[in-house]
Amino acid sequence: MSEHRRPEIRFTDAERGRCRWCGETIAHETGPKKGQTNRRRRWHPACLEIYDASDPREARSRVRKRDRTVCAACRLDTNALRREVRGRGR
């Protein structure tokens, strides 16, 4: 499975309330059940962030958001270039 772009999920058969990425227990953060296992959740927020970043579409989106469509190497405004090539209506 090394030819896949996304990393393999390590704990696919993890029981409810355990993170599918790191395998640790997910606890309720607030409310009357604070500290108890949250059986509705499957991912820690930090683990989900790491896994989502490996998706090519999400990675492109994050780079666009970070660079604001301006190339760091040549300072070309790629959004303006895209509008020029595709036309303003698209």
C-alpha cells in the first residue's frame, strides 16, 4: 500500500471512543461527562488535522490560504494569472 498518497490509518478496527490515528482514548472535554470516554468520537482533533493535511486537495487549499495565491519564489499573483487565462466569468 505504499503507492497511496494518504498514510494508512493505523487503528481502523479501534473500538468506539479510541482514536483511529493514535489509538488513545478520547475523553469528553466539557459537560457532566467530563473526563469519561466519548464513544461518539473516532479522532482526536490534532490527529484529524495531521491526517487531513495529507490529502492533496486539502494540502493545496492550505498552501493557497497561507500564501494568498502569491508565489513565494517569484512573487507572481497566481489568482490574477488564473483569471486572465480562464476569463473573469469563471
